[in-house]
Amino acid sequence: MTHTRLLLIGTLATLLAASPAVAYADDGPSVPPGTEASASAPVELDPNDPDLKLPDGATLAEPKVLDIKSVVEDQSGDERREDTNTNVTFALQAEVLFGKDSAKISAQARSRISVIANEIKTQNATRIRVFGFTDNLGSSAHGDVLSRKRANAVHGILEQELSDANITYEVRGYGEDYPIADNSTEEGRKKNRRVEISFPRGAS
């Protein structure tokens, strides 16, 4: 076995063993979309296989399969769609939906939410999560309240659009937790001020 192959296997084992733990919100058992495991591991690996020689004392980390993820963001950055093997997530920037420090939805925002409602119908989804997020400006407590109010407002429009008693909703406000961009710049903070709507993909 070549030195290069040994180095590659050792690096892979180190990366797998150093995977960070899933972070949980303080206010409940749920986690934001995209952070939960959704795929099972492949066939088991035999750590004693002669083709998988590791340095003395090293062990293989538990195997896991990562979702294939596709992310599409419109040119303005106002809307982002993320597709994985199991879920669809739409992220709408708060400025598109609301006025500053407000949870009142604009007429333009209603039409965008209507498009998402049509996608939910297409996927035949009956479990929908609506999560609100803010940047880290202002107090954390204020961000928690505002993000929850905004999530509630989007939830209300989805209920009107879908009008289906079989659909269940999970609505949460995470405030400044779980940023997707750098809060040290206004561009990053703008991306973090968002409402995410996620639901399972339909069977293809």
C-alpha cells in the first residue's frame, strides 16, 4: 500500500471522527431544517480488513451518508430554495416579507408565499415547518419574539392558501440562532433575517 493511500485514509477517518454534534434550540426538541439525519449508513466496514490499514491505535468513525443537496438562490438573494433527497426548503429574506421590525406581511410577500403553497400541493406534503430567524443586532430576547411573530404570520398565509385540515404545522422562532451567513456584515445579516418553510419531498 502506498504512502499516499495511507495518508488519504487517515485524513478521511480524522474528518469523520471530528464531525460536530447537532445543535438544538433552547425552546423545544425540534431542530432547524437541514440539520437532522435523513439517510442510513451503507454496508458495514470491517476495521480489520487488510485493505483498510490504519495507524496503530486509530479506529474508524461511524459511517454516515450525507444528503445530496441542491441550493438555488435568485439573483437578488431575496429567495433561496434548497432540495435534498428528502426535503424542500424555501428561505425568504425578511425584507421581502415585512417592513423593518414588523411582522405584517406585504401584498408582494403574499404572492411569493402563494407560489410556495403551490409547491407544497405538488409535493403532497402534509407536514410543514415554518421557522423564523433574525440577525444578531438588538437583544436576543427581542429577536426571539420577532422571529416567532414573523413565522406565525407566514403560517397564517399558508393556512389560508392550502386550506387543508390534514396538514400539520410546526411553527418556531429561533431568533439569532442558526445563522446561515456572517453577522459581521450587513450582507450577511440580511441573509440571516429570514423565514424558512420546509416540507418533505413527495415520492417520485
